[in-house]
Amino acid sequence: MGEWHKTGCVLCAQNCGLEIRVEDDRMTKVRPDKSNPRSRGYACRKGLNVIHHQYPIDRITEPLKRVKDRFEPISWDQAIDEITAKMKNIVDDHGPRSLAYMGASAQGGHLEGGFGLSILRAMGSQYFYNSGGQEFSSSWWLFGRMLGRQYNIAIPDEHNTDMLVGWGWNGMESHQMPRAPIVLREFSKNPEKVLVIIDPRKSETADIANIHLPVRPGTDALLIKAMIAIILKNHWENTTYIQDHVERWDTIRPWFENFDVKAAIRVCELDYDQVFELCRLMTTRKWCMHPDLGIYMGRNSVMNSYMMNILGVVCGVFCVPGGNVIPGMVMPMGFHADESDPKVWKTVITHMPPASAGSFPPSVMPEEILNAHPERLRAVYVSACNPLRSYPDTTAYEKAFSSLDLLVVNDIVMSETARLAHYVLPCRTYYESWDATFFPWTFPKVFFQVRRPIVSPPGQTLEASQIFTRMADKLGLIPDIPERLYDAAKKDRLTFGATLMECVANEPESLAAMPFILAKTLGKEWDSAALAGLWGVLMTAPKSFRKNAARAGFAPGMDQGDRIFQKLLDAPEGIWIGEVDPVENFNAIKTPSGKIDVFVPELEKEAKKLNAISEAADLKLPDAFPLILHAGRHTRYNINTLIRGQEWNRGKRACTVAVYPEDANELGIYDGQDVKVSTEAGSEVGELQVSEQIRKGTVLIPHGFGLIYGDTVYGLNVNKLTKNTHRDLLGTPMHRFVPCRLEPIAPERNIRS
């Protein structure tokens, strides 16, 4: 007899509630979980196909070591012994800057992060890379400057707003808010609300919007500067808000005076009256903005986000109900890293700061490896991500990773990155282990869910947290643990907590190794280092979280964290774990003045010179690459690299090279034909799709394909077409503006799989 288990999706950051049927210790069916308080019975087709993620044909179940051109199974003891010895030797010989950890950014689990970072720091390194730096370095760095902390991600309060402005965001396909398709449809049909989408093309979301501004690709920053200028010229700015909550406004206001608005809007290829009307709405209605990769990874990435934040300040949308608010968090997604502090590292070659909540941008890693500097990167530990398909410039990454002294990969499959590793360590999936994520996508309530094992782990697989604990033990990073603490772990949790406090009082230096101490005690009893680490997080949560938890019904007290932990165990569908007081949202701003600081000196020069004349010249494409590639199209058929086989897309046109009909006619190419896409980085071949949804002059290719699966490769790898050096000043790759060209492939030369 089978049994249904409440759990969550692990394929995107929304983690929608799922119920999964297990028969004979195997997942067999999936349905949405109506009891999940956040997703409330919604799940997209990706989550409903999560079984294809769980059971790939390239699953690995034992540690592997590269021996010449093949991999051989080895024991865990041998793997840990050899890896830690090599790591220690590399750091001893070349210094701590030679070591990097790339991980803690999976869509399904974040609990490994405390363990991986603890090892990195114990070995003296600060080089932490993750996927946040792939997309959000510019945005989060600006939040750090303007709101005081890089992790102060100001999310849209869409449920309390009158107007939702999606910019470079196709929420109908990519979600990025709970129940996005349902919310967006309801919003667009509500006569009291307005859905605005600013996107170069008629996307699925733009198609249902009340207002669509088809901005010219690459001109977002120019458009926003023009909008700010319109608002100021008409004296529509929220002067009371600016006076009460904004610092150094008078420093930047002159940037928008005497600005040729109409010329700028002509360069943006928009109608002036429509832009003017939107500005009027922004200053008379309660609204919030939802930017996405079209902004973050577009041309002028950092300036896009900077101008957008200034627009929000001018209209008074930050930290107010219905605007963009700082959400409550169980714990931040990362930490604040102030690059003005001399103790905070920058990368050796590219001089890049850890802009994305303490992490460095993956785009610079190949350069940090491929150089002759004595402190160059020589050892990289990759966990639960696939840089060879997820990060820009596959060619550069292949060359860089092939030259490392040590590459270790934690994964559930033999990924493209794992194929280059010296050691591949087999992880449990998120349905074979305890884990959770810390994505802060709701307001004012704070949601949290702990996923538990619903099927048995195969072979010798371990949690990533357990792997890191074994490494820390071998590296000598864990102090001697008193026997009484092991004994206490067999009793109730509060007894254990009291004993742990006594031990820490006697040996305060043990705090640095706390994740591993918990893993070796509670984690040993629970067969989960991750779950033990989560208990520790809840027991030592900051005051702000404890206040939010009290509002959600968890009375204050020494045992508050333990009571929350038990409630999470009792409610596999997840719970509202806290609630923010909206009136106090301005208190979350942590700048020295406690106000929004709108002056960012590093961006002053570029902000001042941004105008129609300079942009018109800079937007000209080279003759060799007359089209614009949007590398990384969001569709319902792609999910990063988390579903490797394509059975779930059988009969679908999941990976195509999409163009506008007029462009196809001019090039003499037709729907279904194979075409070659070329950029500065290289060339790839894919199936042409001709669609009215695509803007003239652009080419759209989804991400997450080109995966080596068995004997086949389905679709093209779009990151073969991106240069890691095509990025902004904070390392965010400009994937939404890659100059390219298209050429037909003669039928006899077709090579598509």
C-alpha cells in the first residue's frame, strides 16, 4: 500500500507545497498540497514532474576518484582522507586565498551553507561563491548601500498594493512570487488594480497586463532616468517621504534636471504620452515594483537597479504597506560584507567585492584561476550546483576547472561539472534527507517548511552537511566533545541544550565549530547534520526573529526556538513561523542615519552622463553581430539543470532558438530548421522557432539545456554563447544583451540531437 507524504518542491525558490505518494520506498505520484499555507494548492508543471529530478539515470551512490581519464569507486574514509590532505597542503603552500567554496544556493536546500562556510573560514579563506552572485550582485550591493544590509531585499507587497509594476519579469512562466500565475491573473482582471509590465517583448505576462511598455532592449536605465525627470519636473515627488526617510537627496536631485526626456524616450522606442501617464499613476497610486533578470542581467545592470531604487524613493514606495518592503526572515540569505572594511577580501585578479550578501560573483572565477598570481585559486569545492551549465562562459570554466590542483564536487548526479572533478561525492536528494530554504518571499507573515526524508537514500549517499562534518573532523576543526554531551543528545532537546551551554561556557572557542558539534551529537542521533544545525539556528535566533515569532503565537521564553522546531516537525506542510509589524519596517534600514541613502559615489559619474545621445551611440551593435541574444529565457519547460532527462518534456519544443517572423524572413530561415547562433564567445546549433511573442531584432534561448544525459545531449548550452567578461562592475553577467548573429544550417549538415 502506498502513502501520501506532505513535502515541498525543490526545483525553484517558491518551494510550493506538494504531496508525494510513495510505494515500495519509491516516489510514484505528485499532486499539489492544499494544506500548504503559502502555496495553497498551487503547483506548476515543473513541481508536478519532480519525480524526474529524483530518479535520473546518472545518479551516483558512492564516492568516486578520478584516475587518469576515468572514475573509480573509493571508500568514504579514503575520499575524506585524500581530499582534506590535499586541501590542507594547498592552503599551507599557497595561502588561504587559494581555496574557494561554491555552494549553499540550491533551490531545494540551504542548510549545508553553515557547514561549508565554517570549513572555509576555519581554513582562513573568505572566497565564498554562489548563484546569488550570478544574478543579484548589483541589486544586493545597492541594497547594502541604500538600506544598510546586502540581505535587505525589498520585496513587492503585492497583496496590499493597487498597482504592480513588473520590470523585465515574466512571472507567468518564471514565478518568483507565491502562486504567481494565479495572483497575476486576478490582479489584471481586478478593476481596482493595475498590472504594468515593462518588457521588450509581448511575454506571457505582458499579454495579460493592463499596461505594457515594450521598452527597447538595453535602455531600461535611460527610461527610468527619464521617468524620474518627468516626476520632478511636474513636482509629483513625495516630498514628505523624502524629507522623513531619505538621506542625501539634494546630492542626486541635480542629475535629473534639464534632462531631455523626450529624446530619451525616443531612444527607448516608446510613446511619450504612455510613459507620462505611467509616471502620473506612480505618483497617485499605491504601487510596488517587481524587477527580474531583464533588469538584473540586462545591459547597464547596476545602473538599472540604481535608477529603479531612486524611482521608488521619489515615489515613496520603500518600507510602506503596498510598496517594496523588507520581509521578515528566519535567517538572512547570506551576510552583509562591507568592502570598505580592509578585513573584507576582494578577488586577487578582478578586484571584485563579495557584493551578493557576502558571496562573490561566479563570472570572475575563471580569471581567478587562470593566472600566474601566487595567490590564485587552486582548490574549489563545489556543492549542489553545476557551474559548467549554470554560469557564464562554459569554455572559460572548462579551461579553468581543468587546471585546478583540486576540484571536489558534491552532487546527486554525474553532472557536467562533476565530470571535470578529481573527486565526486554522492549526496542524498532533498527527498532522502532533512533540509529547508530561507527564501523570504512573503510579507508580513514569515513562512517556513522543513522537508523530511520520504524515501530511503541509496548506496553510500550522505547529506552535504554530513560530508562537511566528516571533513571538518579530519581537518581537526572540531574540539573534543565531552561524553556528557553525547549522552545528553540521547535525551530530550532542552536537556541537551542546557548541557551544551555548560560546555560552551567552559570552552567558548568551540562556538566556531558549533555546526559540527551539533552534527556529531544531535545529528548522530537523528542521522541528519542539517536538522541538528537547524535546531541550533532556531535556538540562537536574533531578537528580531524572536519578536516576529511572538507575533505569530510563539510566546517568548528560553525554549521558544525549541517549541518552533517541534511545531515544524509536527507540520510537514510548513507553518507561518513569524509576523513582521509593517509599522516598524523602516526600523529594518541599517544605514548609519537610519534613512535610505540614495547617493552611491561609485555610480555618480555614470548616472550623470546617462542620456539619449550617449545611449544611442552605445546601443549600436557590431556589424558581425547585428541581433541581441537574450540568454536564459524562462519557460515552463526548463528548470536550471535540476531535471536532466527530457522525458517530462516529451512532445514539447522545450529548447529552441526563438525569433520574430520578420527576422526569419530577412535571414531566409524557417520554423523547425536548424540554425547556428554565434557570439563573441562561440557558436551553438539549435532548432529555430518563429514566434510573434519575440521582439524584432532579438533572439531568445532558454537556459538549463545542453545536458549530457546517457548517450544524448538535448538542446543547446546557452552559456557556450556567453562571455564571463561580459558583465557589469559588480560581476553580474549581462545575459539579456548579448550581440549575436544567426545563420542557416543546410539540411545535410543538421547536427541537432
